[in-house]
Amino acid sequence: MREVADLAGVAVSSVSRVVSGHPDVSPKMRTRVLEAVDTLRYQPHFLAQSLRRGETFTVGFIAGDFSNPLIAEIASGIQSVLHSQGYSMLVMNSGGDSHQEASNIEFLSHRRVDGMIISLSNERKRETIEAVQSVTVPIVAVDRDLPPRLRASAVISDHRVGVLAAASDLILLGHSRIAIITGPLDVRPARERVAGVRQAVAAAGRQIEVDYRAHSFSTEYGEAATDELMDQINPPTAIIAGGNQILVGCLRALHRRGIRVGRDVSVITCDEVPLAELFEPPIAAVIRDNIAMGRAAAGLLLERLRGSSEPKQVVIPTTYVRRPSVQAITAQEQDSARPRGRRVTRP
């Protein structure tokens, strides 16, 4: 550290503040010190620092399914910020099981992590909420609404705005029978996506029949729900897949039945993956920046670790992008699309 200070022309204490991520450092000094660190390939002795300060420089991240590209991108964003500030990340996979989530939270607490970033599979499970409440380190929730008493910071996506735009586009193009397949209403993304569709329908000025399917974000549920929808006497002319894994199941069911996306049925996905753009025809999507979400979560946690006591919330916008998987309903199709007494399921 002394060599870094000499090369940068600053005090050793200044180098210490920069490498520890202290906020009371001028941009000019930070640049000088980081340039010296890079030149000398300096590696701070974080173990010694942790012993002195009672910190482990480790952050826990708990999520439901790390095989999901969405979670992988969020984790990448978190890691990029934490690494730059000298923190390592301990990853725990819950498999969508609330009991396992509670166990993971307890495990990380025993490992004395400095903070946790969590994406719960269910916001209402008492066991999980009690586990979070027992934690004494700062918590940041990813796209989840936690009780205010937990004083957790949060980074959330504006799902409602994106899905509102998507559903409004379908209505504008003449669709009168729309379905949305999404996850359980025990988590914020599903609730907000359903709310976006409801808002679009309320503003439509004409009768729109909507089939709400809210149970799971899994590929299997996406396929099963699509089969049920397309088995009906009057199937939907448009489907909103409320999750990237749901999309896979939806496309699988449509392909198996010989139903052509963009011709026989319009399809929109939420949380875009490369599959959406590479599919033929390319699939319309409600998109967000998942890496930015991860970076924001890490930033919120670092604020708390550096002394901020007030929980904060960061909102990541969503944008609807129309692609050829969405097509207008013709006059003849519009006439045949009128509801004929089909039972509508609601969450």
C-alpha cells in the first residue's frame, strides 16, 4: 500500500479509503490511486482488513433458479460491481423452494456475510419472511415486495408499463381474445404483468376477453397452459408469455400442434432471451436490462454497508418491442373472434 501511495503521490490513508470503497474520496484522487493500483498490480489484503474491521467482504446472493438466463445476467451485474469494490459473492440456489430459501438465509448468516441480495420464490411464506427478519445484516430484494418492517432496499422492474404497452398494442391490432401465462401471484412480476393487462383492457373502449393463467414460471407450466388454451372452442388469438421459461413451453406446445406463430396466433414474451430474436418469426418482447438490475442491487447493498441506514428502491424500466410474431387481426378474423360464452379463468 505504501508503494501505491508513493506512486499516486497521496497518503497511505487515502489509498486505504479508495480500495475500501469509502465514499469520501474525490474523483481525481480515486483515479490517481486506481491508476497506481493497476500499474503496480496491487492486491489489497482483504483477510487482514476483515479481521481489523469485523467484515468478511463477502455478500450472499440467493435466487430460485440459476439455470435461468435471467438470473445469470442479474448475478453477472451484481458480481461486476462487488468485484470492483473487493467483495466476493457466495451464491445459493433455492430451486424455487421456500423452505430451502429459509435454510439458505440461515446458512449465509452463520457464514457471517456482510449483506445479502435475495430473490424469493414467494413473498408471502411466513417461514421465509421470518428468516429474513432474523438477519442483522443489510438486505436488498431483487424484484420482490417485502414487508416494510424488514427495512430491505429493493431493485424492481416496471413490469406493468411494459405489459400495458404490449397488451394495448394487441388491442390496437384488433385482438379481442388475449391470454397471459405467468407465474404465481405471490411474487411481484406476475402481479404487475396481470395488472398491466387489466389496465389495457379497462382502457380499450370495447369488449376484450382475457384468459389469465398465473401459476408457475416453469417451462412445463408454459407448455401445459398453452395446450389448455388452444384446446378451447374459441382459443386466444394472442398469448403473452409472462416469463422467458414460460415462452419456451409455449413455443413447444404451439410447434407440436402445428400452430404458426405470427400467423395463427400472435405471441409476446416477457424477459427476452436470444431465442426471441433468433426465432422465425422474431418474437415481440417486453424487455429490461437484467445486468443493470444486478448492478443496481449491488450498489444499493454497498450504500447500506457504508453506513446508510435508510432503505431505498431503484426502478428498472421495461420497454415493449413489436416484432413479426405479432400481427393484426383481419376484418374476417375480427368477426370470428367475438366471445361465444367461453369460461374465463381469473387469478
